[in-house]
Amino acid sequence: MDTATRPGLRERKKQRTRDALLRRGLELFTTRGYERTTVDEIAEAVDVSQRTFFRYFAGKEDIVFFVQEMVESQYVTEIARRPAEEAPVEAMRQAVMSCWDRIGASIEQLVPVELHLRTYQLIWETPALLAIHLRRSIEWEEKIARILAAREGVDPETDPRPRVAVGLFGGVMRVTERTWSAGGDLTVAAMRDLTTRHLDAIAPALARGW
């Protein structure tokens, strides 16, 4: 065997182990519950040691949010390259819709899309995970606000508009997640449809009196 190929083979083996831990962890969480599933049970399901588990994940919560972090990173990349002439809220809308149109293939490289979507439901049903999700949302919104501020040429420390715009958009997305997770249709199409309907509702709802 060519020694030049060995690092690539080792990396592929490591990736397979990580992906197996990720998938089995999510399957156990969504069928048995997050709190009832232990690190040892996940490792045993993949036939590796607890020590091996911790080489790939710092803890159980890292498994829950691994794919979501990838999705969010793609969204951050997408919004950063939206045309400069788009208004901030429109840029966020087009970025999220663009991601929904093609994110399935990226998710499927790691876990089935259906399993990823059930994980969203798990987050909203598990108080400890929901608290982490909301904290991560605040951190994510700050990243987006700074991207918008740079696009618009303003200082987010003195101009509140980037954070206000992102707060509005993030609120719509959280309402969408909550409504979708409580419904009966846990598909990408249903999530995308809800996202579209809720974003369409922003402008007229704000223009009218309550």
C-alpha cells in the first residue's frame, strides 16, 4: 500500500466512526429521550469505548447540535454573499430559502434528513436542550447582525438596526420551529412552507395596527 494514501484512509475511518456515533446518538435520543440516554450507551451501540466517544464529542449535547451547527454555518456563508443591493431582511430571507432548497444533500451526508428534523422536535420538547438552543440562537444572531452591519456600512455598537432586524427575523424563525415541531407534518417541505408563510406575514402585520 502506498504510504501516501494512509492519512486519507485514517481520516475516512475517523469520519465513519464520528458519523456512526452521531447517527446512533440521535436515534437513541429521539426514541428513548435525551436525558435517559447515556454516553456509554451511545458508545456501546457503535462498539467503541467511552474514551473513543470523547475523542469526537465533548458530550451528548454536541451530538444534538452537530448537524444544526453545520446548517447554520452554511446560512452564515450564504447571507455573507447575498447581493449588496438587497435590503437586510430580504437578504436574510433569500439566504434561508436558498439553504432550504439545497441543505438536504449536505445533511444526508451525515444523517437522514428525517432524523435531523426529529431532532428539532426533541430540542423543543427537552428543557435542557431548549435552553442551549436559545443561547446558541443569541450567539448566531450576533454573527448575522455583524454581517448585516458590515454590508450596510454601520457600526452595530452605535446603530441598533442590524440587531433589531436580526432579532425580528430570528423571532420569526423560532415561531416557525415551534409551530412546525408541534404539528403532524415533520418534513422539510412543511418547514419550508411555514417559513415562507411566516416571513410573508411580517410586512403587512407590522404595517397594520394590532
